[in-house]
Amino acid sequence: MNRTYELMFIVRPDMTEEDLDKLISTLQSVVPPAGGNVVKVEKMGKRRLAYTVRRFHDGIYVLMVIEGGGPVMHELERRLRVSEPVIKFLTVRMDEEDKRLTKVKALRASRKKLSAMPPPQPEAPEAVAAPAPAPAAAAPAETTTQASA
């Protein structure tokens, strides 16, 4: 069963661009034979880490979006674990998250449509009939106040 995964990994900050491209192409070459598909690869650049990881304060972030099954991700994670320049990685299954987001968007859109619509206008004969009992109910209340005074 094909699922969508986001795989983000951080490599050493002193890694050259050529070595990074070589690592990414190696990881991409693993996916198709295992029955998967690389949807997107995004190099996010060098950023400061929130905390020190393996004595590094900076790292180069790379995001890969992959469609495939569990064996594909298992093999990628195994390769990332044994790869020396990779200092940290995280895999997130996104297909459940995408389903949840589409539900939320649909719910928000339906709420927006309801709130954007003007309230229904009553027809003229109903509008005349409805206010007539209201003054009659208000009139006895005023007379009781006057009677007690």
C-alpha cells in the first residue's frame, strides 16, 4: 500500500554541495527498486540547530517527500543511520495528516459559506402578522404598571 512520507534529515554543516548531491542521489536511487516514488526533494539550506547534535550547532536541512510502503522507508532509514554525514533524521507519515487537513478545510469552507450568506428574509404577510401580537402583549404589562401606581 502506497503512503506518503516526509523524510527530513540534517547533514553536517561542513559537507560540500557535491557530496550532498551525491548523498541525495544515492537515497533517491534506493526508492524505485523498493516500489516507491520520490515526489519532491527540497534543500532547505544551512540553519542553526535548536540544540547541539553530535557537537554541531549548524546543519544543512534536506526534505524528501516519498510515496511508498513501509519497506521503502525502512531501507531509507537504515541507510541514513549508517551514513556518517547525517547527524539527525525524522520520518513522518503524511497521508493521515492530509486526510485530516482536507476534512478541516471542508468544514471551514462550509462554515464560511453559511456565515457569508445573508439571513433569510421573511415574506411580507408573515412580517405583518408577527409584530401584531407583540404590542398586544406589551400593552397589558403597561396597564398593570399603571393600575398599581
